[in-house]
Amino acid sequence: MKFTHMAFAAAAAALVGFASAPASASGTHAGGHDELAVGKAAEKGASARVLKVTMKETPDGKMLFQPAKIQVRQGETVRLQFTNSGENAHEFVMDEPAKNAEHKALMQKFPEMEHDDPNAIRLEPGAKGEIVWTFSKAGNFEFACLIPGHYEAGMHGPLVVMK
């Protein structure tokens, strides 16, 4: 079963008994809001610039994305096309750094958590996928692989949305 990050966090918190306030959902998933700080899923069929992103490991144990930095313009729609050319499963999550840190901590507790968030994709070795995204707000964001150990191995980078 797939969960959105926020729905899974709320369910996990309720199971362990430390949920003291209702969870708020974000993103364009069922029951959520239309937009995250980093933007929103683009409308179907939207015209978009293509940006190819590779996920992989290096022989010395580093894990990385190519390109290592993403820069887009506010209001721009981008078709992010992913290829996992590595030997491990990897994911791409784009959000505010603090939100990624929260998500990363949750992934440490629940490493097999599956995602159903519009700002994330998980790919097995050799797989391809895409996210079509409109970057509606300017700011400094982050993209990362939050599978335990991958962030620490270098699999994260800045995502700059310029005005």
C-alpha cells in the first residue's frame, strides 16, 4: 500500500501514541492542498522544458544525482526525466530542506515506506520515470534521496527557483 508522506507520518504517530495535533497534508494528492512550497504538479499535457536527471553510485561508495544542482525560473514548468543507472533503488524528493529533514527522519524509522507524493519518485535499478512540475514560488529548496544512508553518501543537492 502506498501512502503520502504526511498520511504515513500521521498514521505512524497515531500507532506509537504521540500524535497530539492533527496532521496537515500538502501536495496534490487525495485530500491534500494544491501546492507545496516548491510548487505543484503540472497540468496534464503542459508544455515543459526537459531536464534529465541520473541517479547512481560511484565505485568509491558515493551516491549522487547528475546534475548536482537544479536551477529553474519561477513559473517554469519542467519535465524531470529520471534514470536510475545505479545498482540500488533511489528516490528523488524535492521540498524545503526542513521538510526533507523531517521526511528523512521518518524514513530512518520506516525504511520500506512507499511514497505517493507528487514531488517524489522512487526507482529501482535500471528504471526510468518522470515528474512534470511547475515551480510557482521563488526560493531555495532541496532535492534528495531519503532512503536511509543515501543522503549521507552525498545524494542531495540545491534546487534554486529564481524570480
